[in-house]
Amino acid sequence: MPHSITRKLDNKASGAPLTGGALRRLLALLRERFPLTAQGLAVLLIALAALRVFGYGRMDLVVFALAVCALAIVCFSTVIVLLGGLILRHQIREHLEMQVLLGRHVARIKVESGYPNETGFTLSTMPWLPLIGVRWEIVFPDAITTRNRLADDEQWWEEEIIPRRRCRTASITRRFTVSDVLGFSRFTWRVTQEGELLALPQAGNIKALPLLRSLTAEDGIPDPGGNPEGDRMEIRPYVPGDSVRNILWKVYARNRHLNVRLAERSVYHSSRTLAYLVSGTHDEAAAAVARVAVESGALGDDWLFGADGSDTPTSNVPEALERIASSRALSGELAWGLDKFLQTWGNKGPMHCIVFASAESGPWLDKLRQTTARFRVRFSVVLATDGLRKSAPPGRWQRLLYSNTAPQGKDTTALADLSALLTQVGQLVESTLVVDRHTGQSFDKRMNKL
């Protein structure tokens, strides 16, 4: 028995509790190592039962012959599959070891999510070994759909991948499966190949963004110790903590809505823009908006970009794209890095930081609240989503009965939830921008289209 399975069974026998995820991984590992499929196991058990009850018990020669033929076919398929799998695994291992000895490093694979991309990996079709088929898929990094295409000369299989989410990794793990044409048996193993894979988030329909430049206090203030405040010109809805003296009571008497009038701040465009990407559960749209902002120059001429998962920020476009791809955690969760980013770069004069985040409430909101209270830096938040819906997503039966209710992605946001999020974020930052990757539209904090 393989050492990995032995260790897991020993842990289970010693009383160590297995969580749901660990149990699923153990069952998946056992299923990969077991040479028979569900169909092959069913045929094997039925043939053995028929042979015992009817073949030997009642001496039925017809059932006896059929059961023996079924057992012979299952055994032959298993032997052929195991033989072909061992030969193919040896060939792949020798090929990879030869590349390492010759010093041939795998070329960097740079792809974009949502589109088919060729990786350059090929595999022989093995026409000399009949009645079996070969397929493989990339299991690390995850969220990658693998296609095996037959070359024009029908002598090689070519690999084509469609990443569903962004990622960056220094190795690729493929799971190979050799199976017979009847589907009775299979042989599965995994191979890890060194090589960088960089998958960028799909930009979608985002064509252009408003100029995301930093705003900070104006220099020409007569009183150096005074606040950069002017006349009370800005009007917004009342939130707990606002002074009662700023409430527009006449407006409240007309429409029964509480609004406050705030002082207009004197601002100017600072010379440097700080931008940071916050990772989360459904942050693919936020990463796409950050990518478009970096590539289109929406951050201005002088900017500095950082992201969760990267220790050092950058002002270079290719390096910023690498930071965006690395901001997705392939295992575990990434640590909150905005505090370290501001502690190093946010104390060099008046600064304004633009934060890219997903348009849903999560742990990042509480962490952002703590960060805004800790640092005397002006903040703006860009919330990104993959679609806006007015209510809850349609159910399974509703999507089945009505063709016009197409299933929406998991990253869609309800307008009610977004409105509540905008209220909470508006208490922490100066400005908020909402970007819909599905339609490419941008909205302000009042959900007015820009």
C-alpha cells in the first residue's frame, strides 16, 4: 500500500479525527489507487455471484460460460490498463528527468482566464497498445479545465487549458488516467512538473475606468493648523454619529428623510497614487478591475501597487500583473497586508490609498475599519462584481422551467446587499466606486451610472 495512504490510515487508527475535507481527500486518494471503476466492480461482483449461484449451484452451463467470459474480460482489461499505465508513467518520468539533466527549463506559461490556451505539453498516443485510452488534467493549481486534443498527424495528444480563476505557481501537477474502452478498469497517477504558470484575471467587458487619482489636502490654506474645510456644500444621508446640528430639518419636514450637510474639503491631485488589491472569496472581479486600472493607466503617471500575497509593491506594469495573479491563495488564506503596505509607504507625506475589493461583505470590511482608524491616510474603495441582481438568484426548478432565467455566477451581488455595503464603506472612506465586470459599467456611491 502507498506510504501516503498508510500514514492517513495510521492517523485514523490512532484516534485523530478526520474533518470533512480530509475525509474527502482520503476517499479520492483511495479511488485513484483502486484499479476497478464502479462499472467494472459491479460486473465483477455480478459475475462472481452468478458463477457461484447458477454456474456451480445449479450447474447452468450457459450462465457458467457467460460469467467466466465476463471475469476474463475484466481481468484482461485490468492487466492491459496496468501494463500500459506503468509503461506510460515510466516514459513520462524519464522525459522529465532528461529535461532536468539537459538543463531545459519549462518555458513560462502566461495565459488569461476564460480563454483556451495551449501549454506546449504533448503526449504520445501509444497506437501499439490497443483497447485503452489516455487522458489527463491539471489538478494543481485548481480551477483549470484541461482539454486533450489530437494533433493533425494523430500521433500526439496536445494539452489545452482554460483557467477559470487567476493564479501564479512555480509547479504544475497533472493527474494521468489510463482506462480501457469498456470502462471496467483504470490506472491513475500524478506527476509534478517544475514550471511557472501565470494566469491573469479576465477583464470581461471593462473597457475603461474613471481616472483613479489620489486626492489629498490642498496646500494653500491660510491657517496651517486649520482643517481643509470650506462651506457646507456636500449633502448625504444621515448615519449614526453625525452631528444633529448638520441635519437638514426643512428637507426632513418635506420628505421625512434625514440628510446632513457636510463641509466641502479643499483637495488636489497628489503626485503619487497608492493602490492595493484585497483578496477574498469572490475577488476575481476585483482583480480584473485592478488589472484594467494598471494596464489602462487609470492610476495616473506615478503610482505604487501592492496586493495580498506579495511583500513588496511595485510601480512596473508587468510586475503589478504578477502581484495580481499571486493575490489568489492556492492553499489556505492570505494574510492582511494593507497595514504593512501603508506603514512602509503611506507615511511619506499626505497620501491617498485606493483599495480594490469584492462587492460583498466579508472579513476584509472589519480589517479595513481597523486600518482606517490606525492610519491617517485618506482612502477610496473600488468595489467590483460580476453582475447586479434585484433579488435572490433563481432556484434550480425556476432555471429549469424558464429558459430566460439563466444561472448567474456566484460573484453576482444583490442590490440590497450592495446598498448596505456602500453605507458601511461610506462611513470609512471618502469616495466609493462600483464596477460591474459583466456589463463594464461604473457607478458612484449612490449607484448613479458614470
